[in-house]
Amino acid sequence: MKVAALAGGVGGAKLASGLEAALADGDLSVIVNTADDFELWGLHISPDLDTVMYTLAGIANPETGWGVEGETFDSLGMLGNYGEDTWFLLGDKDIATHVLRTGRLGRGESLTDIMASLSKALGVSSRVLPMSDERVATILDTPDGRLEFQEYFVRRRQRDEVLGVELRGIESSSPTGEVLEALSGAEAIIFCPSNPVVSIGPILEVPGMREAVAAASSAPKVAVSPIVGGKALKGPADRMLSSLGHESSAAGVARMYAGIVDGMLIDRSDEGERDEIESLGMRVLVTDAVMRDDGDRERLAHETLGFAEEISRSSGRVA
Amino acid sequence: MKVAALAGGVGGAKLASGLEAALADGDLSVIVNTADDFELWGLHISPDLDTVMYTLAGIANPETGWGVEGETFDSLGMLGNYGEDTWFLLGDKDIATHVLRTGRLGRGESLTDIMASLSKALGVSSRVLPMSDERVATILDTPDGRLEFQEYFVRRRQRDEVLGVELRGIESSSPTGEVLEALSGAEAIIFCPSNPVVSIGPILEVPGMREAVAAASSAPKVAVSPIVGGKALKGPADRMLSSLGHESSAAGVARMYAGIVDGMLIDRSDEGERDEIESLGMRVLVTDAVMRDDGDRERLAHETLGFAEEISRSSGRVA
């Protein structure tokens, strides 16, 4: 079963690793947000791509969900000795990824080709696809002014209220050929439990992406709610939804995905929102939506795929 | 006493650190070979500049003379995981230097300004000056074809016979303003015990450099022989001198410096070459020219400076 998954960082990477385990080798394509890519010391850093790649390669730091396991920070210490700000925790192994990526981008290779080569070298059988090869930058409006995404997310630890989101460069970005191919060939499209505003949002905002998702008409589109009991499982999605005028709930996320998603997995604690979500024209599967360990990832992945197949059968789609 | 020292890598850095200890803070300018600079994974690496900087900062690896003490190699291991060749031993601390330098060069800063800022951050009181801000690349002719310098020096461990040396780009390079100022203000100019072909040679070949050294007419020019008992203290200088038609001896080096150097320090084991060197118009000081420890560096530096003062006095120069 060919599956395309839309993902941001840690939460998306977890479900992606479950999907990879559940599917035949090579059947998974993960379309990853790159709107939080940024440059530091001239290095091109792609936090979400790397989190997905490290997770699928089985080398992600299990404590944090991002970064490489057993990481050391000697480079960062030396950068500190040179008087540099060291708020972004750049590990010694991680920096190798950024150095290679930056060098190859400088030689004119596409981010898509680079990630394909790096992922393959790390033994990843799935395709880790940047949403676009064009640069998009998430800029957040806050009471303290406009902040670049990593400034907000890492340096200021998401403490600012987000009043608006600009996706700089999005209008001149486009989905890559690989992304379009993954979507058109998909038998299911999974919206991973990533931040709907700054992870899944930018992917869908790439001009042509929403249409490409919709055009995969035989593929059921299933989302896994990143909000459980009104709270984000990780990160600032809950506060961000509220401050931007959405509702911080599974139903609030469902409303953002209405018209494009066919079904949604929500947590048992949110069962009370089932009717509200169904009234948006979505099917609902109530389950345990929290991934605590590898077993949870695989279980949730199986449930997600099973739910997609069920939607496919009941709607008479040819999947 | 304002001193300008010409230096390559390890041997030059050792004497430079002795000179720094012997002089008042800020009185030493080290003019460093950059013809073995190269690019690896898009990083601009300046081996000689870094060896001098790390040595003067007191953080050089005492075992190797190059690299940073207590270095780890996790980045390099990760580069290896990505399928990259890892023949150049890039340490995790060291890579921070290259990342910063490369990023700043990319933003249009000069190598001179970058090294000034990095050296200062590491507490170096001397000036670590690239011979030029223009790129020069040492290419060696060998029986196996043309090799870039680091390919020859590191990857192939200097096993190839060197039949010719090209300094690519040298004709369009020029000494920096900082180098010219250091030379014109010098009360002594020291040729460190570095390879006369591929370390001191490129510095002198920068158009205008030889003239600038000569123009510092009140400053005695003193060389410390890098050849002791016919052998290089470190590196391939001895074999390189022979294969290029020079003599691998203190006298052989003296002939290369004839006309520009006023005096030379040679090792006791080479005392037999004194007459030959003096016949080239140079003064000779016979001493223990091998630097085994910090004490040796300071002793040799004091002897070098004393010898320069003596030459200055006896020649009636106004130093």
C-alpha cells in the first residue's frame, strides 16, 4: 500500500516511523515541512527533515525526539569560545548533516536530491521529501515583534504569543516533482499529528499542494489529531491555535482540515467531539492517540492505515 | 621589539609561540602561508593559519602539533556514515573554526579580518595574518600526476616524489595591508623553521612580498633552519628539497634564502656547513635548533631575537 504522509517534526516523525514499520519497504513517502529551515553560521539547517530522517534511520535521540542519539557538543562549545551565541543545540553528528547539505546546495544540488542521498546512506527505505526545493521561511508576529521561527521555537522557548504567521516565499514555491508523484501514486494520504499551523499548514500552503492532495481522489485522506484533551502532545500548537483564533481541540484541528481530510483519528479523551467533527463531513476513529513508545507508533500506524482502508471501501473508492 | 615572523604549520607555530613568550604583548605578527588552504565539504580550511592560531592560543594538540587538544571526531564519523571519504582528520572543535570562517567569507569578510576576530576570541595577543586574502593553491607534480597539496600531504601521507610545484593563483595575489604594515614596522623579520618550498616559499612568491621584506631595511632578517643533520624535523621538506634539485641541508636552505636573509640559525650537527653558508653572505649562529618542549621554543626564540639584535648592531642598522 503506497502511502504519502505529511509531517513536521517530532510527532510527525514518530507516526512516520510507525507507518514505515507497517508498510512494505519503499511504500512510504514522507512530505516534510521545510518552512522552519534556517541558516546558522552559513549552514542550511532543516530541522523537520532531519528529525524525520534521523527517526526513520533509528538514530534519533529518544529523550528529545530530535537530534542524534549519543550526541556530543564539542563544536558548539568551540563556537561558544569564539563568542558565538549557542542557543541552537547543534550536535557534533548533526553538524555533519548541515555541512554536507550546505556544501551540496552550494554546488547547485536540490534539497530533494540531497535528502535522498543522505537518507539512503543512513539506511532509510522511505522517501524523505522536502515539500518544496524553494526556500520558505516562517515568520511569527508576536507582541515583541516579528520573530523567525527558530528564534521563537528554540531561543525563546515558544514563550511568545503568536498573533500571526507569515510564510515568506511561499507564493513562489512549488511542490517538487517527487512530492507530486508521491501524492498521485498514494493509496492513502496521512496527515501526521504535527502542528496544523506551522508544520502541516505550510505544506498545504505551497501553491498547488492542496490541489495535488485533492486530485489523488482514490486515496483516502486521514489525519491524526495532534491535540489530545485540548493540549498539544508536544510543542506550542495548543497555545498557537488559541491565539490565532482557532479552537485548541481535536474539533478545532478538524475544522482546519475540513474539505480536504476524509477521516480523523482522535483520542478517547476527545470522544465528546466526535459529533462535531462528523458534522464537518469527516469520519472519526476514536483510539489512544498518544505515542509513548515504538509499540504505540506501530499500533497507531496500523489503526490509521486500517481506518484509511475502511474509508476507501465504504466510499467505493478504488484504492 | 616589533617582530614579523614568516611561518607555515607546526614548526613555524612552535617558534612563533616561543617568540610570543619572549616579546611584549602585541609585538609579534605572524605572516602565515595560505597556499595549502583548501575546500572540503564546502568548508574553507586553512591548515597553517589554524595551527598557528591554536598553538598561540595554547590549545593545540601537543601530540600532533596540529588540531585542537582533547579533540573528538564525532562529526567526521557521521560524515563517514554518509559515505564520505574521511581522510582529512577534521575534529569537532576544529570544524567550528571552519564553519565560522566559511560563513563569514561567504558574507564577504576578508580572511584577515576573520582570523583577527577568531584569534582575539581565543585570547591570542599576536596578529595571525594570512599572507594574502586572495586564494592561492599549491599543486604538486608527482610521478602519479598532479596532486592538490592536502591530497599529497594528508591523504597520501607525502609518499609521492615531488617533481614540481605550482602556486595556482599566486600571480594575482597580493600581500594584505596588514602584512605590509607588519613588515614595514618590524625591527626583525624571522623566517621560521618551516618548509622553504611549500610554506615559506609561497609567502615570498606573493607578488610584492619579497620586495616588502627587503624594503624593511632596518630590520635584520634571520632564518632558523628547518633542516637538521640533512633531515626535516617534521614533514617532507628534506625529500622535497632533494627531488626539486636543492640540497637537503641547512646550506641548501641558506642558498634558497640568499640575498634576502642576513643570518641563519643552524643546529650544532650542521656546524660543518657554517663556512658554506657564510660564503653566501650570511651570518651564522650555531645552536640547538630542535624544539622538543616549551622551554626549547622560548630558548630558541630568545637566541633568534638576540642574534637579530647582534646583526643589527654590527651592521650599524638603526633597529
